[in-house]
Amino acid sequence: MKIHEYQAKRILAKYGAAVPRGDVAETPQKAVEIAKSLGGEVCVVKAQIHAGGRGKGGGVKVSKGLNAVEENAEAILGMQLVTHQTGPEGQKVKRVLVEEGMDIKKELYCSLLIDRGSQSVVFLASTEGGMDIEEVAANTPEKICKVFVNPTIGFRSFQAAELAYHLKVGEINPKLVRPTAALMTSLYNAFVNEDCSLVEINPLVLTGDGRVIALDAKMTFDDSGLFRHKDILDLRDLDEEEASEVEASQADLSYIKLDGNIGCMVNGAGLAMGTMDIIKSFGGEPANFLDVGGTADQQRVATAFRIITADSNVKCILVNIFGGIVRCDVVAEGIVAAFKEVNLDIPVVVRLAGTNADKAEEIISQSGLGNKLQMAIGLRGAAEAAVAAAR
């Protein structure tokens, strides 16, 4: 789950991380009121959407004076902001964050995420703040420092000092080494205690008046841990999310919308990834990732069909189920019933393997749905049939 920048900063502030003073506004008039309360000649007006690259898209404006704050807020609010993370359709801006201006001496980068290989939290830090970290990794990987935190031991003070040393904070202002190390500790505590999957500060800035501040903040959360954080769940902005993904999450389905035309309904994340790969290998384009889990009953399948077909780009659906705990014949019955319930008018290719697969094939063949619902043998055959049907 994603949240807005202003929400992330409020959470980080609770853990002692220094963030700019500011507040969120939904009208230009409110933006001016906030700027007045900040008392500074320079404020920054920042679009609040669930995407990075806002500055490059015109969604971040430095504003000198109240008139500029009002003009920039009016220009940003309501705009369809297009960035490299929104896609060409962009996202509509419904609120802006108005913050105090900063005398920035140096921009740095810092983030935390889960490293599956080492089964630990990893800090990424770089002196190249303000840039896309992917560019830094590709062009100057030596400028990225990684610090792995053993979850059984926790984040230690020497690791915080190591990060401050790599960021060369002491060369800029020796007095900021300890505050930088303290901020790293605050970030780690927030990451662990709030069940985050990502905390990213870009840029982390050193100011002329001797402060180290999280100038921007991005936080995402592990959906599996949200039951422990009702306060975090209340921050969810459903208007910012894909409607089909919201519906899927409410039905306990793992669904991610993509840009192709072949809908995928699979049980198991690994099998779903493999299904998408083989579709690509035959020249097709998957329209989604959808894992129905281990209980592919009629209602679950019907919901999955509705979500997939809500995408007008979908020309065919590939159902790929491996029957282990769940029996293939039960899945087949669910597919036939759901097919009729949803009243599908696009072809569906079904590949079922595992327990009672022979019975499942009989159910599909006797469904009376003709070529609209066809059984395929093997994953290769299913992918070929789906790509051909989509074309």
C-alpha cells in the first residue's frame, strides 16, 4: 500500500526524523493560508500523487511570495500530472503540500527496503541525491553504499555512523554527522515498527543553517502487515489506485493491471509469473498478474473474471491452474458456472493440471460453451492458443 508524501512525513516525524514545516491544501486559498503561517518569503508547492518524478512533470514549484504560492497552487491543483511512473494518462492532482523553503547545501539519497537474499533490511545511501537511483546504479554504482541490518540484532550505532561517513557529511559540516546518524536510526525504527516495504528519502538535504532534513519522503507498506496498523490503513487513498486493483484487494485476490491484451488467472505467484513469461515468449502481452490463491471456487473465479474483463483491452483470458490442494474438477465447475454468471463474450483458454485433471477436462468439454471455453494441453499449448485467440 502506498501513501502520499505529506502522510509519510507525518509518520517519520513521530519517530524523530526532521522534516520541513508544512501542511496540505486542496484549494489555492488554503495554500496561501499555510504559506502565511510558515512566515517565509519562499515556499514550495508540491503535487500529492502516488508517483515519483513530479518535479520533472511540473508538479513541484518554488514560490517566492504569497501571490506565487496562489498562482502555482492554482496551476497544479486539478492538473493531469504525467510522470515516468504514471504512464501517458497521468494522474489528477487533488491536493498540494505547501512547505517552507530551504537553503540547501547538499542533496543526498537514502532508502530502506527488504533484501530477500540476505533476509534482512538493507539501507541504500548515495551522495547523488535528487537523481533517479536507477541512473546512479547504472552509471556510477560505486557511489551507492549498502548496509545490511540483521533483524535479530537490529540497527547498530556503528552502522548509522557508516552511512553518515559514506554520505561524506563530515566533509560538508562535521556537526551534522551525529544528527545524520540519528535520522538513520529514526528511519529504521519507522520502517520496522510500521511494517514498511520501502522508505525512500530523495533528497535528504543538508541545509545552510546546520540541519539534516528529509526533504521528500516515500513510504509503502507490506499489505500482509496492515491488520496491525488500522491507522495506516485509514490513510489509503482509493482515488489514487487502480479501481480493479482495489476491488481485487477487497476480494483477497492478488492483482496488478498491465498493458497487454491477454488476461491471466493463475493459482500461485510463481506459476503466475511463469505464465506471463511464456505468453511473452510466444509474442503475446499479458494484461495482468492475478493470483487467485489456493481456493479457486465459483465465487472467487467469477470475481476474477469480472476484474479481468473490466479492462477493455483484454481479448482473451488464459486460466492456468495446478491442482494440488484444490481439485481440478472443482475448479472446472467453478469456471463453467462463473463463465455463465459473468456472461463472458471473449474466448477463455483453460489449462488444468494435477488432481482430477481428467474429470476437469470432461466438465469443460460438456459445458456447452463451444469455442468460447477451450481446454488446452500443457502450458505451451495454452499459451499458443491464448496468443492466437487474442490476435
